[in-house]
Amino acid sequence: MQLSTVHIWLKRNSTLITACAILVGAFILFAWLRQEPVFLDGDPFYHAKMAKLMIEWQDAIKEFLWIPGSILEQHFTDHHFLYHVLLVPFVLVVGDPLIAVRIASIFFAAVFILSFYLLLRFIPTNGPLFYTLVLFSCPTFISRINLDKAPAVSLIVLSAGLYALLAKKWVLLAGISFLFVWLYDAWPILLVASFLWCFTRIIARQLESQEYSLASFFNPRNYAPFAWCLVGIIAGIIINPYFPDNISFFKTHLISIALVTKGLAFGIGQEWFPVEPFTFIRSNIFFSILWLCAISWVIVQVLSLTGKLSLPDSARTPSASSHTALFFGSFSILLFLLTVKSQRMAEYFIPIGILFIACSLRDLMNAFSWPDIRCALGQMRSKSLMALKVLGSMGIFIAVAYISSIHAAEYQQFLRVTREARIYPFHSMQRVGEYMSAHVAHNAIVVTNDWSYFPQLMYYADRQRYVWGLDPTFTYDADPEKYDLLFSIVRGEKNDTAAELLKKEFGASYMLFAKQDKQPLQHFAIQVARDASFEKEYEDAEAILYAIQ
């Protein structure tokens, strides 16, 4: 009797149990992958510092004086504002901001995995758990979601926005769009999604009715979801603690950095670089095969509906030409093109691609006559059925463990390569930063030979100022000629006049060299060491600090 009651309770609460298992399992997996105290880039130091400053100042950070002469000084916008707010409770509870960022990132990544599973159930799809596990077969996605930054939170909000579209809750969509603007400047993705939702809905209706008209594409009534999303975004931009400076900031970050990617010409973060399509496919082979098959199947089904291809009725699967399939298909193709342009977009492409696979192949999976299979299983003896369930569960567990071990090994290899290329342990630049805080004058301007070390220096030495950081485009857009001069100096092209130019043009009092950098920069470091205008003031295993005479 008790076993029967437990069985009934488990059956009634199977979704809740599965959701809890996914959340806990994902948290444990991501915690294991990120057990070492090392960051894959310097940005987490910046996020930890911003959360810490919010606590200390009891307010939003309205001025950014750490990089004078950049657009951040002129038009600062904390485009991670809500993300930093979300980090505050973790910092208050944990104490150490860096460890707090690590724990928060693991938690948000696990929550996204859960939200993705729930979205698959809502659509609905066959085998939502299977498609959730497909995420873990993609090393590129695992690498991106494991960054201690905002991608996981951004994906959670995007999932909520997709839910609002699927559920046709337009007011909710506007609210989510508003929050997205405050959270992270990836909000244009949701705006594009809402437009594609409207556009593909028109196509799906015409395919279903077999009546084709261009006029439908120009009817404003068909774009109500897009209008609601646009209203939410505009409201989020205007009703904002950083308005109107955020408009100038978004222009630089969304156009100069994300769209045009100016930094490719003068140095920018690796995540903005393009990726070879075949390299991406080879790295995520299982997902890529499914995605390409799904695209091919949708094309075949659409051609059959338009009369361009003849198919027997038994081969037609309505789900492949449904609105959701067309929407996620077009959305995933666009995101794939953006991923080829900038590899960081893979964190959006892969989940959307899996949603497309699940929607487009739903009826194809139904063709296997699952009811007949279930009926046959029901006729089996209870002991045989139990043995089959146990074996099936073991098989799934072994398969998941095998896939996880393969990709965990690839991820660990990725970590090793990253550490060999550039080290970002939690104590990165700590000693030189603490020395600067104690011995360098407040507001003194420090030139670094590489802009990417700014977050660590800001974290450990926030009383000094730096000539560039976070992204070189922020400095370039403020004064291109001055930036070109700075870039030529740190590359060793102005050796004879470097000290004079740094003091006169940039007001710099110090020059800091990170020891792990490229040959042209090392060449400049050698020249500086021989120049009497630079006096060595501090040196450790990571950096050398010179006072400019």
C-alpha cells in the first residue's frame, strides 16, 4: 500500500522531480568543470568589482572615471546593470566577490538548463530531456556557458521572452524586453526574434491555406508582438538610470563593437573573432548533423506544400512546416551566420538550433508509432518490464556519462590551452595592484601594454586611472588618432619619444608591463628597460611597473 502511494506521488510529481534533478545535476556538473580558481578571461574581475562598489556606494555606478579619455568617461552606461544587481546578494552572502561571481555563474548556468527543459516541455516536443542533453554534447556551448559573465542570465531572459511569444502574452513580452535592456545589451536578439515570429507566422498561414499574398507582409496588424517588444525596449532605454548617455553607449557597443567589429583591425577580445563554419561543425558534430537534417527536412516539406516537390501523404509531417519550426529555423540560421562572424554568438545559436530540431522533427518521431510500442511494453510481465526499465536507465546513464566525460575532457583541455596562453587566476595582478594602491598617487594615470589587464587592475587598484580597458573600441571611438598613437607606442614604434609622448598626450605617470604578452610588446619592454626616462619601481612574477620621469 505504501509503495503504491509512493508510486502515485512520484507519477503525479514527475515533472517537478525531473526539474529538480536537472537543476541539481547541472549545478554539480558546472561546479565540477569550474572547480579551479581561474577565469577564462578578465571580465569577471570587472563584474565582481562593480557588484562590490554597488554595495559600498549603495547606488548604481553613474560615473566611470577609471578610463579617462574614453567614451566610458563621457557616456558611461552599465550595460550589465541588472546582472550586477543579481550578483549583489551572492557577494553579501559569500563575502569574497570573486568567489561570489563564480558561484553565481554556476547557479545561473544551471537555471538556464532548467528553463530550457521547461521551454521544450511547453512547446511541446517529444523527448524534452533528450534535447536538453544535446546541449551537453556541444563543447562550444559548454565553454561559453561556463564563462563567469552574463551569458547564462541573458539566455534565461531570452528563454522567458520566447515563452511569452509562444504563449502569446504580449504584455509579458514587453515587460521582459524592458528588463532585458537593463540586464545586458544582447536585447536586440529578442527584438529580432519577435520580428521573425511575426514574419514566419504570415508564411505559415499562407502555407496552410495555400493562398499567397504579399500584402499580408505589409499589414501592421500582423506585427503586434514585434510592436510590444519594441515598446518594452524603448521604455527600457528611456526609463533608465543611464538615459540619455546609454544611447551613445549602445551606438558604440552594438554598432562599432558587435556589428562592425572595428576592433579586429587593432586588437579585440578573442570572442569577437570569426569562426570557420567547418571548424564549428566538427567541434559540435552531433548537434550539427541534427540541425542540418532538420533544415533539409523543413525545406523538403515546404517545397511539397508549394507544389515544387511531390511527396506521398505518409511522408508529410506538418510539424516541419509549422509556425514554430519556421520561426526557430529562420532564427537559428540567422544566429549561425552571426556565429560565423563572431564566435561568441554560439551561446545563442546552439540552444535555438536545438529548439528548431525538436519542433521540426516532432511528427517524424511520432511516425515510429510510440503508442504501439507502449502497448507492447504494457503487455510484458512486470518483472521483465522492470528489468527493461533498469537496463534502459543504465544505458541512458552510461551514454550521458560517456558524452559528458568526452566533452568535459575537451573543456579541461580548453582550460589548459587558455592558461598556457594567458593566466587569469583569482589573484591575477593582485600583488602589483596592492603595491599601486599603497604607493602610487590617487588618480595617477597608468599605461598598460595590453588593454585586457584592466579588470584585474581595477579590482585590486581602483584608486588609479588607466588609458584603456574593457574593450579598446571605447578608447578608439573617443579619439581615433590618439588611440593609434597609443597603439604604436606600446608596439615599440615610438621608442625614442615614448616617455615624452605618454606624459604629454596621455598625462601618464606610470607604465605597467604584463610579462605574458606577444613579441612586439616584449620588444617594447626591452626598449623601456634601457631607457633612462623609465625608472623601474616594482617587479614581480606577473608585471613590471615603471615610473615615467
